Amino acid sequence: MKKECFTLILLSGVLLLATGCGRSDREPEELLDAFLACEIPAFYDDSGEESLRFDQLPINEEDWESYSVGERIDLDNDGENELILDGPYGGMYLDARAGKVYVLAAGEGTARVLSYTDYDDAVWIVHRDTSHMGRQTYWLTKYDGEGRMADEFRLAAEYWDSSESTYDENSDFTYRDEKISMEEYEALLSEIFGR
């Protein structure tokens, strides 16, 4: 009896592995559609402990804190489109990979407003703080298509003592943890953001 039970369990396990237990055969676009249809959640990480369902988000066109469905474009450099949910502080970006939907990035308040830019032959996710006095800070992250950061850096101007609330040649400028000049800072803003 024990041998038969063990054989049955072993065969069941092999069958599950052969058929792709737990994997979804849906294409990335179908997974994103399934999230919008409230059929599947979006996960914050691979642990699967924290998730978000589309019907949990506020959807009220008259409320600033509401979300709406935005465009689909490649934001993590894998050749597949991600879903932009327009919303507060830049909304959030959802990525479908490995049979699941993940939150790739989200706005984090006025000190980390979400956007993206095309720079150096890749798409970079940007969190920016440009609304507070004394600083302009941009955190840029490039993803590898598997949800992992391929590169990241910070570009910043700090001018805490400015009576005009603007930077000048005496302000502190930083790029990739190195001090730079105001001219270099402005050239990088133009190169990265097309300003």
C-alpha cells in the first residue's frame, strides 16, 4: 500500500511539472488585460505576499487620487509593453512577466513623482522631486526586462540657501555620486529629458 501511494504521489508530481504547474500560458498583454478585468492581482515582488487588485484602486474621474488606464509602452527594455496606470504622483507602471503581473514602479508622493524618459538607447524610470524648495532631484532606474535593475543613478541640484529658490553656479550639483558644475547639470538635463 505504501509503495502504491508513493508511486501515485510521484506520478502526480511529474505530471504537474510536465504541464507547467503554476505557470500561465497567457501572453503579457493578456495578463495585463486579466489584471484590468480583476481576474488576477499585481504583485509587488516575487514573494507574492503583497498584491494589488485593480478594483482596489480608486476610480473616480473627479478625484485627484484616482487611477485610470493609460497607454502601453515598453518601460523595462524587454520589447514587451508595460501598462501605465495614470494616477496620483505619476501613477504606477505594471509589468507582465513569468506568468504574473508585477508593479514595476509607482509614484511615492511629491518627493518621488513617477515618469519615464528615453535616454542612452534605453527607457529609464524616473522618480523626481522638483516641487520642494532648495532642491531638484531625479532618480533614474533602468530595468533589464526581468524586473531587475540594470543601472541607476541620481542627478541633483541643491540650493538650500538660495533666497530666490533657484540654483546658481554656487549650488551643489551631483551626477552619479560625483560633483559636477552647473553647466554640466544643465547639459545632462537637456540630454536626459530633452530640455
